[in-house]
Amino acid sequence: MEVLNKVVSNHGGGSGPLAVFLRARRRQVRPEQHRLAPGVRRQVPGLRRDEVAVLAGISTDYYVRLEQGRERRPSRTVVDGLCEALLLDPAAARHLRALAAGEAVANTAAPGMDRTRSADVHRLLDSMTMPALLMNRWLDIVGSNAPGALLYEGLEPRDNYARMVFLAPQAPSFFVDWPELAHCMVAALRAQAGYESGASRLTELVDELAAHSAEFTASWNTHHVYEKAMERKLLRHPRVGPLTLHQHVLELPGSEGHSIWAHHPADAATSNALPRLRHPRD
């Protein structure tokens, strides 16, 4: 559990996911974004604590207590003000509201489905003609159909999407937009880390990635959060060539955070190339 707080420097502040999040995001807001004078004597990046307090409509003393972890349950009105002061996008705002509501001690057990539900979902995967993966909320790849298993062939490890992106030697050349994808993977894990800081599997994963990737650590420190829905994937497949795909994330209600990542061709060339995934020796 140490790494979730240890990877990020606290710079003398208090602990707790809410406090760490506020400190990290405050440093990313430029004064001019709020029409404040940058000033030549600023000693900290981003906004000062008193500026955030004024913008959020609260006292400086109260905001300091939030950043020091001495106050952990701000009201909805306060949180709304902080979202505006820190210029949070909708995903980050939802993340802050969850942290403020005390959801950081949510379910820390390994995500799982009962046998009947799991069998039904795997049958659904097998019925899909396009590449599809079954993911849990920690980005573990817990299932796939045949095209999905072949879509990322040549990349190892393939047990977890974030491990594949950061630890597979071929990943930066396989993923055309690797820097952006890597940032999104970190932001997706960061969203979960705020809620499940006691989960040993998540801690081990973040610890491993931080130990082996400077890019991961740098991105982790930004405290950006990301909610996957649909995105465009550009791949250089070693056997079938360039692929341009729309990736759709289909949430599975009542399944402990599992989702299906379905990949649909975005152009004619990809439509023609995908069937060749099923014939590895062609």
C-alpha cells in the first residue's frame, strides 16, 4: 500500500488521497487561467493556497486543513467550488467528489464474477466477430475472443493492459500513439487508486510500473484521471500491418467493475486486415 502515496512526493503535506489530489492539481493550474497576475516572486508552480481558497469561496485556513489531511469531508458546496477553482474536467470532478465522500476505502477485494455470469460473458465474447477483451477495473485482461487474443500478439506481458503498454519492449512501436495511450493508462489506474488504496493487487501493479518506467512515474504524479468510453487506436501489427480501430468500452452492470473492450475497424483497410488475424500462418 505504500507506493500509492510513496510514488508521489508529498512536499511536506499531509497524507490521504484527497489531500494529495488537491496538492497535485493545484500546481497544474496557471494563474493566468483565472486572470491572476503570474507575478515574478511566485515560489510555487500553479496557484497558491490562498488563491484556491478565494476562488473556491472558502477560508484559506480551511483549505490548508484540506491539503494537510486534517479535514477530509468537505461539503458538496465546498467541493463544487474546488472543482471550479482547480478547473477540473468532468472525470476529475467526479473523482474529487468520490474522494470527498470517503469512497477511498471501497471494495479492496479482487474483482470477480460468479461462475454463471462469467460463463455467459465468455459466450458473448466468443459470439463477437471483432476483437474483444474482457477487462476488470484494474486493467487485468481476464478474457478475450480469438481475434482479441491475436490483436496484441507479439507483446509480452499480456495479462494486464497497463503492464503491456509500459513493460512490453515492442509497445512503443506497436502503439502509434504510445505517449497518449500511456498517459491514459496511468490516469485510468489513478482513478482506481483513489478508491481502492488498500487493494494489494493494485498496489503491487503500481509499484511494479513505477519501478520500471520513468514515464509512468512522471504521469502518475500529475493525478490526472480518465474514464474510458470510446477511443481511436492506431496499431502497427507485426503480421497484418497498420490497423485503425474504434475501441468501445461496454460496462457490465453488476459484474464488480468488469467491461468488454470491443474493437471496430475505422477504415476499409482495417476491415480487410482483421480477418487475417484468424489465420496466424497466412
